[in-house]
Amino acid sequence: RQRLDGVEAVKLARGDSEIVAKVRLPKNELGASYLHHVKLPMPAGGFVALTEIATFTEVEGFSSIRRENGERRIVISGDLSDDTEAAAQVMDALRSTILPDVAARFGVTWSLGGLAEQESEFLSDAAIGLSAALVGIYCILAWVFASWARPIIVMLVIPFGLIGAIWGHWLHATPLTMFSVVGLIGMAGIIINDSIVLVTAIDEKAKRHDIVSSIVDGTAGRLRAVLLTTLTTVGGLAPLLLETSRQAQFLKPTVITLAYGLGFGMLLVLVLTPAMLAIQNDISRSVKSLWRAPRVRGRARAIAARS
């Protein structure tokens, strides 16, 4: 065994580390025929061939038996292609066809581990984090605007920004990955800045003018601010968006989500948010009219009765 694995000869201390020197046979002598020509020392002296004192029988063995929850476990591992699209196709085939077929034929259960398991856990945690972030944003906006409906109008740009991110992935032939989710979480917080700026300006003008004039003037007045806010952010992401080196490819989904989501969201902020404010005003007026209708009728009847 010492001839195969080596025997520790000396330990040397060098700085904070320790160097261990081992003595073993050279690799060219450790071939398949090693056991047939190796000689071992005898207690009485001299050497004897191992084949003279032992009989060899070749059988198929195993390295170890792994168990999980009382059941035997076999680990099959492999590296997927660097091409994210091809890797996604392989994972879909494993989940939908290959592994269910193996489980049905041999009566076994299966689960994906390694990076696939980490990705699944990340997506679950990301969904919880995104939900918590959206709830937090809604609560802050509801407190600032003193309204339960106004934050919904501001946050409507988030799902529409996702449309831009999806189109951006399609234009760059890049599949959606876990890094796209990271970009989506960041975009959710950034994209509502433009909407907040616009809604705040419209509310300030609505105190002195009618809602339609306020929407038109507020949108025109904040056009430059919304453009600068978005263009500077997208311009800062442009070098990474246009980078072609292999080292930067794993960042591409995040950058595409941010750049295209913010760019498309800017256009929607200038069109969708003002339209939703006008719709909210119409609905609010209708609700108030319906609420006041019974009182008006009651007053009308009272006046008619007096007359």
C-alpha cells in the first residue's frame, strides 16, 4: 500500500503552510500488471513474488454505497454545454422525458442536484424577495401619496418593462436565465423612478388646474427629466450590452433585462401613466357621483314635498 499511495518521508514548515514529502513508486511501474510482478519482503529475509503466496480473482466492485432517507442513492453527474440555450434544452429533456422514463421503467425516484438544485432554490428565494420588494414599494408609495390606488398606477410600468426585457433577450438570441431574474428585481426598483417623477409633477399641477391640463403639462414638463434618467442608465449599461468577450457573457441576461426593460418602460411611462391617471380620475368621479346620488335624490324629494 505504501508503494502505491506513498509513505510520508518528511514534513517541512514554510511560513504559515506545511509541505509534506512522500516517497512512492514511479507512475510507469504502477500499471495493470503491477500485482503480477510485485515482490514483497519475507519476515525471514529475502523477497517473494505476490503471485506465489496469493490467488487473484477479478470481480466487479463498487467504491461506496450512498443512502439518503434510508434508500440507496446513485449520483450521475455531468457538465452542460457553455451554450445556455443548448443547456436549457438538455435540462428540459431530462425533466420531461428522460428521467420520468427511467423512473417508470425501473421503479426509482429522481431529483436534480448540483447547479440545477441551486438554481431552483435561487428562483424560489428570488420570487419571495421580489414579492417582498413589491409590497414594500407599494406601502412606501401609499404612505407618500396618501392613496391606495395611486401606487398601483405607478407600479403598472413594472410588468410592461418585463415585455421590453423579453424582446431584448429575443433580439440578442439570449435565453432567460437566473441572471435575468436578478436584472428583473433591480429593474422593478429603478423603473418606477420615472413614474414617480411624472406622477408627482402632475399632482402638483392638479392642485391649481383641471386634471386633463395637469396631465398634459406635467408630462411635457417632465419629459426631459424622464429621458435623462433613463438614457443615462441605459448608456452606462451599453458597454456591457455590446461586450462580446466570453467572460462577460454570464452578465448579458442581467444587462439586457435592465437596458431594454428601462428603455421600453420609459416610453410606457410617458404614455401609460398619464392615461391611467386620467382613467383613475374618471372612475373616481363616477364613484363619487354614485355615492352622492341617493343624497341628491333625497334632497330633491324634500324640496318637492315642501313646495
